[in-house]
Amino acid sequence: MEPLLSVFIDEAGDPGVKDGLFYRRKRHEWLCLAAVVVRRARATSSDGPVGWVRNIRALAGVRQRPDLHYARVAKERRLRMCAAVADLPIRGFVIASHKSNMREHVNPRLGKLERSDQFYNWCMRLLLERVTRWAATWSRKEGLSLAPLDVTFARRGGHDYEHMFSYFETLRMQVAAGTLILKAGGLACPTVDQTYWKIDRAEKVAGCQLADTIASAFYQAANASSPAFDVAPAKALSPIIARGAGGGAANLGVTVWPLPHQAPVPIGSRSIFEHFGYRF
């Protein structure tokens, strides 16, 4: 069966988690991964992401570049840009991981997530588990058969995507066989088919540029020590953030990791997560 939904993924921040006390309480202490989900028919149409990004670039005053990159948009225009993204017919997901906590976090099966690729793949797993489960629920509500997702990953220099794809195939097989170690959640298997997975440069893919906007807005909203700290743009994205049956976004459309009961989230960073339903 052909995909019904397209997913675009990008990140903000660096996945390095080795000890580095210099970076504690600094803006480098967060990694945010984001996904944008859109109907595939719309994703490939002329009035889809390409047209949306063109309009948002004009709104944000981006004239020197052919792409949209949050970090290069003037701070005073970011709220307006995110408000425009929030009007689009898309759903957004974000995983925000506080790396100082992850240095101390020990996975019962994997131990400490000390390598950047291991940590990045783990965060990608958290993101795709939520995206695939939401997609499965969406399909049932629409009265549609479960279909694979068409997924585009924004290329991150130096990352071993062959290993990452192998890791996800192992997870898919474990879910199918009922042998997944972590029983909560897991990938929605019928939506996972790597035939429809690809990697591309974000500047070439409008959907990935929208994902960058979401990831970067949350990255700046969590980094209270950053001179660019601002929660307003991320809050403006509320209309498109995925929510569960009860209307809550926490641990679905917005996930902070480690979870609050596993490790403390810095007080200065809590506002954005409280906005989306977390309680500390």
C-alpha cells in the first residue's frame, strides 16, 4: 500500500553527551528533534510545503537565501514565522532532551548513552514511536487501512544512517514478535517500511525546513541560558502540536526526556513544557 502521510524530520542542537562540565547550564545542553506530518498528496503538490515555505520566507524577510532556516531569521520575526507555521494543515512533534541529565541517565539495557550516535538514535526512536502511533490512530479515525509513512530525514553530517536504519528494523521486528524490552509504546509496525525512508539535505526539502522551525523554536524555548531564549515562538506553535484523545500534548506532541520523574528539568526551562501539559 502506498503512503498516505509524509513525515519530515530535522533537529536543533548537538547530540554530544560526553562529560563536558563547561557546557552545563549553557545553551548546548539541549537536543531537540522535530517531525512534521502532512498528507502525502499535499506534500507533493505545488501548494504544499514548497509554497508554504516560500510564503513564510517572505513573511520573515528572508531574501538572501533560497531556504528557510530558523537560526538565520531575525529574533523579532520568529514569533510571526511560527504563527504562520501554526496555520498550516500539518501536525508537529518534538522531543527535547536535556543532555546534562542524560549524562547521568542509565538505560537498564543499554547502560549510559555516552556516544552521540547512540544518543541521537535513541531520541529518534522516541520521536518515531510517537509519530507512528499517532499516524495509526489517525488512520483508524479516518476509516483507512494502516499504510507506511513516507519519511524524509534531514541529513546530519557524520551520522551513520545505515546503522540507524538497522536499529529501527530491529525494533520493528521486536515489536512484531512481541519481544520488545520496553513494553510501553513501541513503533506502530504497519506504518514502518524503510522502502519509503530517505535522507536529504534540509536546504533542499521544504518539509524539513518546517521541522527545523519547530525544533529550533523549542530549542530556544528550553535554553534559558541562551541569549536567544524565548518561549513565545514555541508557544505559538500550539495549534499544530499533536495531541491525544484527551487533548493533551505532553508525551505525544511534546516530549521532554528524561521524563520529569526520572530526572529534574532545570527550573528556567520548565515554562514551555508546562504550557504543553507537564507538571513539575
